[in-house]
Amino acid sequence: MRTGEELKIILRGRDGTARELDSLEELRSMRGDIKSNLAHIVKYSIATGKFRNFYLLLRIAAKKYLLNRTYEERRELMDGCFGTVEMEFQGRHLSFAQGGLFFPLLLIEELFIHNQYDVNKGNMKGKIVVDAGANIGAFSMLCACFGAEKVYAFEPLEGTYKMLVENIRANGLEGVVVPIKKAVGDKESAAQIKYNYSGDGASSISRTEDAGKNVQQIEVVSLDNFLNGENVGFIKMDVEGYEEKALLGAKRIIKKNKPVLSLSAYHKPTDMEVLPRTIKSIRQDYSIKLIEHCEKDFYCD
């Protein structure tokens, strides 16, 4: 876990005021503790006439009592009542111009504080990086902070891709992070992706039963064909159960360059067995370790 000396998180209010979050507990509170933020929510909703917020509060109370599932309502409520998230890290000032409040704070906790994918200057500086499942760009921004030469950020969902592009622009990273509105798989194809909202971190091609209520047609490419000739040094994959296919589509890159692989290991019940076997089938000399900084991921070098 990174210390507070390395990272400063700032909440920019809708009135332009800045507030620094002093602890992990405060960050988690801002991410969805309705009770501790209720006074601000009520005051802001009345002042701006956003009475839908009271409907959301009622839904949260009812669903909490009946189902204990209130993620979407809490996200909409907190995003609507608070401002944007900024941070200072590795000498850079970063801003999440798009993505609201709720999800960027979750990404900051997972990627910047808990270091989910084991990223540091040693495995990142000067490297060409693949960010497969880039979402709104938090991991790509982290790579830039550690000196990546270039980051190819793959995000197929239209609305989320637009957020990614805006976050790249807002942070002056156009020369480092290359946004690509495609998914990665084992071959070039068309597919349907299911999702709940733009910025949804759980949108999925492979999972159909619980991935979302909306459907979008997307393009899938293999990394081997799309990045033919690039000397890729680090590949991160969080593609909601499509990791095996994405690895098979990167066989040539993996065989030739032996990039560091850091990928999700929890989306499918078989991932813990299938993904290491797939990696070893491409190159036997990988060392594979399971890391559990906040979720289960494989780190392979």
C-alpha cells in the first residue's frame, strides 16, 4: 500500500472549493456513506432543485432494507451532489474530468493506494504498455506517472471511451496515452457487450447473465495484429472474463517480448487454473504469482 506522503487526493466541489481527503476511511466515506453526507445532499438538492435525489434516497433506503444492493443509486446520488476528483502523485497533478465521484475514488483506492497490479517505476519507466479494459483511464494515468513511454488504452464501450478521451485531454496525456475504441480478444470479430451505464467497470462480453441491462455492438481485435511490431513491455488485463481469449490473441507479442503480465484472476470460476496454464502454454519461463492487494490478480514476469 502506498502511503499518504506519496499521494494527495482532492475533492473539488461544484462551487470550486477544494477539500483534501485525509485518510482512507474518509475516501471510503465519500464513495458512498450516505448517512455521513446526508446534510450536504439535502442542502444541495434543495438549493439546486434536484428533487430526484430524494427519490434516490428513498430507493436506497428501501433496497438496503429489502435487498442490501444499492450500488447504482448511491453512485448516481454521490456523483450528482459532489464535484470532481483530483490528485497529486509522482509530481503530477491529475484530474478525473469525467467519471463522477464514486467510481474514480474506487479506482484511486484500488490502483493508486493498494497498487492492485504491482506497478512501479522499475517495471514501467520507458515501457510500451497495453491497458486492456481501460475504462475511464485511471490505470493509464498511473502508468504515465511512472514514466511509461506509451500506453495503448483499449475501451470498447462508446460512452466510457468518451470519458477516457476527455480524461486524457484534461491531463495533457495525448502524447502518452493512445485511446482505442475496441475490445481485445483472440481474433478480429464483432461482439455484443452488456453494461448498465457509461463508465460501468463491470461491462462484459463473456458474462451475459449479470453484466447489465444495456447492449452495444463493438469491435474486437487481437493485440498481435493491432500492435504488430510494437515492443510491448507490460500488459494489464481486466476484461471481465475475456482474459483467456485476450492472452491467446497476444501470443506473438508474449513469445517475442515476454512483457510483464498483470491480469484479473477472479471473473470466472476456472480462471485460477486456466489462465496460468494458458500463459505457460505460450512461454514456459514465466514466473506467476497470485497477488491480492484488493482483488485476485496474477502478476507474471
